[in-house]
Amino acid sequence: MTKEQAIGFFGSPSALAKSLNITPQSVSQWASIPAYRQFQIALLSSGSLKPDEELLPPEKNIATNTHGHRVQSVAEYKDSKAAEIPA
């Protein structure tokens, strides 16, 4: 997200700063929005504003390990073990 998008959403640099509990001077010093502030703004905007793509984890790695093998979630593991127990 750009600084201009965030200011546009909140209405002014002062309103953006107040929402983040920082000073308007801090906002004015940003060349670009720091990563952690982008996530705060995304939450405050209920997802209307999104952090920059390069700050997000790549989707392909969410369910794979470092070797590219699929990794079961804890729920999937428990379900598979429960299926093995005879009734």
C-alpha cells in the first residue's frame, strides 16, 4: 500500500496518525510505509488496504516443508490417526 492510499482511506495524515497512535510528524517522515505499520493499517481498515505483496509469505510454502513435501496440519494428522483406531 502507498502512503497516499492510507491517507486517502483515513481522510488525512493526522487521522492516520491518530489511528496508529503516533504523531503526524512520524507519518510525514515516511518515504514509504514501514512493514509493521502496513499490517496495522490493513487491520484497522478491515482489509480494505492490503500490505505490499512482497511482505506476505509465498502461498506455495504454507503447506510444504523446505524440501517441497506436503506437510499435514495437526488436525489432518489427528483425523488420520483417529481413522486407524478400530471402533
